[in-house]
Amino acid sequence: MMYVSCMSPTTHQSLYGSYSAKGKDYNYSLTLHPDSTFLLTIKSYGLSPSCSGKWMYLSNDTLDLSCFEVSYVEEYLSSGYMKERNPKVEIIHKNKLKFGEVILKKVK
């Protein structure tokens, strides 16, 4: 017996761009660049951790974000340091990504 998914594979090109999610207490922003780099920023409760790094496909529906290492000790101690250095992002649709429990929508 063979099962076929109704979700078509998402191409690299259709993923490039900026995604965001805004709520009462948070603002998420993720930008995926064509050179496989990204910038992720999360603003919540006075904190604004962010990281940049390289992204790659783990599977047809999952991206791996690998943050670059920080170069200064002060960055580790600041509110801008993102503790999760290798988050995963689920591809829901070419215009929607899921980061943890948050749905990010593509900014047009």
C-alpha cells in the first residue's frame, strides 16, 4: 500500500523572504536569504534575543536554523542572546512557517 502526501514540496526559491508573527506580548521576525543565511529576532516581555546564521533543509517540511557563534562574552550575558542556537522550523505552506508554537506568515 502506498501513501501520497497532498502537500507539494516547497522549493528553496519559494521560501526566500521575510516572515513575521505579532501578538499581544511578542513579535517574531525571520528572514531567509537565497545564500542560505537567515536572521531571527524575537521580541517578548522586554527581551529581544536574535541570531543570524545558516539554514538548511532537514526534510521536505523542516528547516534547521544554525546560529553563528557569538564573538563576545557580553553577547552571552545580554537580553539579545538567543539560548536555542539550533532551532527547527516546520514548513506548513510556502507562505507559513511554524517556529515552536508560533505561526509566522510571509510578509509581502
